[in-house]
Amino acid sequence: MNYFKIKVNFLVLLFLFILPVVSHAQTTITGTITDKNGSPLTGASVVVQGTTKVTMADIDGKFSLTGMEPGQVVLISFVGYITKVVTISSETTYNVVLDEEAATLDEVVVTALGIKRAEKALSYNVQKLNNEALTTVKDASFMNALAGKVAGVNISSSSAGPGSSVKIVMRGLKSIQKDNNAMYVIDGIPMFNTSFGSGGDNHPYTDYVGSDAAADLNAEDIESITVLTGPSAAALYGSEAANGVVLITTKKGLAGRTVVTASNSTTFSSPFVMPEFQNKYGNIIGETGSWGAPQSLYSYDPSKFFNTGTTVVNAVTLSTGTEKSQSYLSFAGTNACGILPTNEYDRYNFSYRNTTSFLNDKLVLDVSAGYVLQTDKNMVADGLYHNPLPAVYLFPRGENFDEVRTYERYDELLETTTQYWPYGAGGLELQNPYWTQYKMTHETNKKRYMLSAGLQYNVTDWLNVVGRAKVDNANFVITDKRYAGTLPTLAGPNGFFSKNNRMETQTYADIIANINKDFADFNVNANIGASIKDLRMDSEKQVGNLNYINLFTTENMIRPSGYKDDADGYIEQTQSIFANVEVGYRSMLYLTVTGRNDWDSALAFSKNTSFFYPSVGLSGVINEMFKLPELISFLKVRASYSSVGTSFGRYMTQFFYTYNEQTNSYDAPKIYPSYDLKPELTNSWEVGLNVRLFKGMVNMDATWYHSNTLNQTFKASLSAGSGYESVYVQSGDVRNMGLELALGFNNTWGDFGWASNVTFTWNDNRINRLANDILSPIDGTPVEMPTTMEKARLGDTGGPLIMLSEGGTMGDLYIDRALKRDEYGNIYINAVNGLPQMEIIEAKKIGTTLAKSTMGWQNTFSWNGIDLNVLISARFGGYVVSATQAILDRYGVSANSVKVREEGVSSNGVAIDPKGWFGVIAQGTGMGAHYVYDATNIRLQEVSLGYTIPRKWLGDVANVTVSLVGRNLLMLYSKAPFDPELSASTTETYYTGVDYFMLPSLRNIGFTIKLQF
């Protein structure tokens, strides 16, 4: 009996000992599968070796296995990555990083609203760039680093210097009235990218320019950029996405480790492409022009007026966290001095982001904050009045430029120093260039803060709900000081002052339900939500000449003469609902349908209270359907169609009173409101092919697209009897058709690696219809609209024009002046003065400003820690206009004027005086087609040579990379006298590629240092 009790007690004790071991062994494990950059590998396979247990990673790369025991082996694999073997221990969490094979064949990309999608499921073209593409060769504005790297995207840099705005146009110009710029989105939330005072639309009087909101971003905070070039890809974003979207994904903290990164980028700038000048012939005494005899007294080089510009970017980031909470903190300072004296740009970025999970990962809170302090000073676009370049370029040869370096002299009458410039206005309102830079100062001070929060509730393993909100506020103080002695056209005797207090606010919020559910062979991925976006701008500006000399305060403005108090502002709001449904079959066939409905405040008082736009797409992974030759690793075909609406401008559906500064009262409406306006609609379809060969070593992405943008808005004239000058009408059809092509190669041979990527874009722009057959919304009678519309005069009267006509393009270049000819076709010579003469002709088309195609070719070579990156970019076709060259010729300071002087010019044997010749063809800003140039150019866009110092050399303390970098190093081919890719205006559609004393583009050479602890 006692023996039996002892045996029973022993068995009980043994059971109690084994129970916790068994209960511990039969446990659930979780984990995340990512690549080396931390991007989740959606759909990665997780197999328990020797069993039938199989699962897949979800859209965030997360997986879960139940009933696991220590010692079991798990195989984790993903197409294009090396399979990793994990042995289960007592741990319950496994974060696995897979290494790539020759190239990644499939990955997750961020699409509309920050929604993650497997790339193989997408039915439209998506291009992704990592952080290295932005930070290897840094720029004060990160978007400049994308030039030549993305197919279907045209990037025009501003001529205003470091930090100035950038123009992004995708798949051609679509809107006749709007600016055609792409939309920016940060972490799924649209950004209001304001850009004001961008110049270029009123050349002689162009005001100062500024930066834009996109330039405020710190490149080090960006994890990746996804470019959605077509409306199908961006259909969920609504009206602002018809022109394409730049999706910016910012960095998060890392789980399980702490990483500190410090970097410095220092570059030095000099003019890249400048006009060719002469210094051989001097001026005639008493004249500004340099049409005198040969001179050797003074050697003058206009390029020496420019300083060596510098751009220094310092950044420090901290990334840390646990499995439950991750934080990211960064600081960056950007300090740039342009090549013009006193042109400066300074920006300081502070950002913080934290992601924390609660309640067993049921709740995930993501909060972030950003603060930007930005100052820009004396940015110059083009034109005459606020620009030192006319005086620098036209300075009379034979005179001593050193005399005007002391730009101010004491005036006993005014008892202060005033401008010294003994050469007069020269017919172009010339001033001492140093006075323009030192005594006509324009400064913008901006304080911007961004606060956002997102809360995700994981209801089940296949359903979560996310709510997000963001506030983005910017406060500007913009001042313009002009000292006594400034040109009387621009300032009173005692000086001039302008001050503008401007505030911009964007508030955005949305809520989205995300569904990811498997049904046998089918997978359903759906997103259903609603959003609201509220934009507000308020501006208060005071302008006036000064009462007391050089006292720059608003109280010192002379009233009422010349004083202006300009108040401006608006409120815009869009409320939306949207849905996206993706149905996948056996990971080989995917159908995607989206729909969005917007209630836009611009529609107020109109018959259309909202507008709806859908998209549908289909993609098939052929290698999952059929057994293909071994060399084909991946093959996908895709097709999509979308219809995206863009709201028309504010106040078109109501009577709008305008303030009259002369009478200090409001004028009666001159434009009759239209109550039946429709959104501008872009209907687009595209087909594409994605191919990976030799396990991803070779890849090709090709897209053919076709879009029609309808419901263009025009202003039609009305008869005087109607009581109004004009009315808004809608018609028109602008078509864009083209090809986007990306070819890539990536391979390694031992320690040597070579990656080569080519992007090619061809776009054909056509106006199918303008505004014919339009009925008046007032009385229903036909409205007379011109068959050809003049949109811009590129310079003074007699210069080239941009005109729109059916069958033409949105950049068609016309001339209405030409040299008069006799009956034999010879240039007519006036018997009185012996000179030719221009005559007015019927407008004649000579070409288009739009490029036929663009290309980029990037090669990266690596060997034992050494990396060499070379990018060549090219543009083919189109024309640009140089008013600068015309004026240089007319004033006799160009190298071309020497050539004509020495080689002569004649007609039918009759010699023509060179000065008189240029006085005819170069009058104003250039007559007819005489100063129109081919815009084709090929350049060495970017070069970097870097070396990563082995960590063991530094005592295993840090990773250190040092690089030599350069941008715009060499123009391999160009016939234009200025950089054809430079633009004075980043908001105007029709003034791109027009040089009217634009600041030269910059050649940048420097170095970078990056340390990671």
C-alpha cells in the first residue's frame, strides 16, 4: 500500500514537471519578414519542415504559427531572395531579414493613401526609388535629385538658385488653364505644395521668387519615393492626382537596435552654361552699347561677378525601439549661398516619429511631428527690374568695371549714400548690379509645423481600421526693402517697403477599413474609407514708398499716395468617400476596381454638387500560370483604365467682386458666373509588361498609355449689351499618348558588381478639340471662339508666341514677324538707311516647345567598398527661346556680334551694317524665329565616387562612407545659349524654356561623409 502511494506520488510529480515543459513547447510564435532595407516581404512563405504547417506573411510582412515546439525547423522563402532556415528555441518572436539573390523579383510598394500592395498585383506602372537616389548627390531641394531617374517624368529646375521650387510634369501637359504640376503625398496624406511668386509670366517686371513646400523636406527622413505617373495609379487621391503623384514614405524607428547616423554634404557651385561674350570691341563714348573700335584697355569677364556658391547639409538621425515601440528622431541643417552676392537659403528641419502597439498588438499608434525654419533671400527669377544680370552682361566694354564695385556714394543733399551708376538705364532700366543685390533685398521667413497621428485597430487577422489626422501650418513673413537711390520706377526718393504676413493651413483626416481575406483559391484585399481636406490661406500685405529715408516700417509708408493695403485669402474644402477592391486568384490573376466621390467647395452654387470617378485594372502573372523557359524568372502583363476629375478654379460659379486699388472700392463683376461647370476629366488607359530574366539579373518595365483630358475651361467674350465682359465655358480635348520604358541589368562577379538602368519616355501631345460649337450659358446662343488661341508672348511685341489650335500641341511656337523680302526672295534693303526691315506676317507655326522624348542612363560599379555612379540624361526635340541672346547681340557684347562684325552680313551682294542688322532682328527681345533654338541636349547629369571604410579599421565603432560627388558636370551636346532644362516659372504652363536674363544653371562639385554608429 505504501509502495503504491509512493508510485502514484512519483507519477504526479513527474506529470507536474512535464506539464510546463509541454505547455511551453506547444506555443505560438510570431515574427516579421523584411528585406535588408526593412521593407516587408508580403506573401513570403513560412513552412515548418517535415509537417504540413504553412503560412504566408501578410501585407506588413508579419506571420504567425501555432503549436510550435523547440527544435522544429522553419524554412522562410520569397521569390528573388535566399531561403533562410530558422530553428525554433524558447523565443516566441522571430524577425527575419532575407538577403536578395541577383535581383528582387517581387516586392511591396506603397500606393494611393499609403496602402501597401504586392507589386505583382498592380495593374499600372509604379516606379520606386530608395533613399540613396536622393542622398548620394544631395541638393537643397531633394526633387532635383530625381532628374533622369524616372520614366515618364519631366523635371524642370528653377533658375532662382538653391532651395527654389521644382516643376514636375508627368505624361505630358493635360490642362490648358491649370499648372499641370504633380501632386505630393507624405505617408499617404496629400501635401499642399504652395509655390508663389514663381516668376516667368511677365518678363520685364518679374517679381522676386521663393521656395515651395516640397523643398522643405529633409531627404534623410525619406525612406523611399514611389512615383505614380498615371491617373489609374492615383485614382484614389481624387482631383489633384490627375497629373500624377509623388508618394513619399518617411522613416520609422527600428525594433531591437539603436542606430545613430550623422552625415555631411558639401558642394560648391559655379555657372554651368553661360552666354558667350566678347571683350574685343569697346563702347562709343556716351553710348551703352559696345559697338566702338577695338580696345585693349580693360578686360572684362561677366562670369567673375558670380561667387562660388556653397551648399552645406548636415544631418543627424536616431532610430531605436523595442518590438512594441519604435522611435525616429532627426535634425538637419541646410545652408546655401547662391552664386549671386547676398543670395542665401537656410533651412532647419526637426522631426520625430513614434510607433507603438498596445493590447497585444490590437492597437497601433503612429504619431509624428515636424518643424521647419526656412529663410530665403534675394532669389532671382528673370526679367529686368529685380535682376542684376542685365547690367552685368551689358556693361560697356572698354569701361572699368572696378569703378562700380563701390556701388554707393554719399549724397550731401539727402545726407545718405545713394546708388552710383554713371551709365544710365540704357533703355533696359539698368542699375548697378551690386546695388540691386545689396540695396534691393527680398527676404522670406517661414515657420512650418506638421503634426500627424494615426491609430490602427486590428479587429481580426483579416480586418483592421485606421484613422489618421494631420495638421500642416505655415506662417510667412515676406519683406521687400528698396533703399533711397533705387530706380524711380521701383521706389520713391526715400525708398520703398513691402511686408506680407501670410498664413497657410491644411487639415486632413480620413478613416479606412482594410480587409485582407482568403477564400479557397481567392484573396480579397479591400480598402473602404472617407476623408476630409480643408485648405485655408490668409494674407495681409502693405506696400508703399517711405516718408523718412530708409526707415523700413509699415508706419513709415506715405499715405495715401502710392500706399496699398492688400488683403487676400480663401477657404477650400473637399469631402470624399472612396473604395478599392482587389481580387486575386491563386497569386496569378488580379482584378482591381476603385471608386471615389468628391464634394468640392468649388462646386458651390453649381448644378453639380459632386463628381465621381472610377478605375479598373487587371494584371496577370504569366509565370504562375504556365511553365516558362528557365531564363524567364517573372512575367506580368497588365492593363487599366481610369477617369479622374479635377475641380475648376475658385469663384467661377458666383458673382465675384474685385477690389480696385485706385478707387479703394469694389468693382462690379465683369465675368458672368457659370452654374453648369463640370470637373476637368482625364480619361486614361494603359497597358504594360514587366519582365525579369535570369533570376532578376535583367529586367524590363514597359508601359503604353493614352489619355484624353476633357471639359477644359475657357473664358469667352460677351457682347457689350450683356453687361458683362466674358463668361466661362467648357469644351476641349487634350490627348497625350506615349511610352514609358525602363531597362535594367544587375550582376556581380566575385567582388565586382555592375548595375545599369536606362529610362526612356516618348510622349505625343495633341489638342483634339478647343472651344468650337459652344453655347452661351446666358441665352443659349453660339459663342464665337477663336480657332487659334494665343496663350503667351515669349518676350516683347514681335517675339515668338505660344498659340493653341486643333491638331497642334500645347507648346506650339508661332512667329508673326519676318524679314521683308523682294520678289526674288532676297532680303529687302531699305534704300534710305541701307538696312533690312521686319514686317508683320500671318502667324506661322515653326515648331513646339515640347520635347519628343527624354532618356536617362545610370551605371553603378562596385568593388571592395568602392562605388562609382554615373548618370547621363538627355532630351530630344522641342525649341527654346533666348531673349538674353537677342539683347546681347543688339548691345554688341556677344561673341556672335564679333563674328558678324568680322565676317560681315549681306543680301544679294549688298553689305549690311552689323549694328543695324542686329538693330532689326534683335529689336525688343528678338524678332520672329531669329532667337529660337533646338532644345536637344545631352549631359553628364550626376557622378559620385564613394568608399566605405571597413568597420574593423575603425575598431568596429562605426560604418563610414566618404564620397566625391558632382552634378551637371559636362554638357555633351547642346545648341542653345542657355540650359534648355532650366525654367524661370514652375507654375506657368507656357513660359518654360524662355530665357530673359535667367540665372545660369549650376555645376555642383563636392563631397559627402556619412557615419553610422
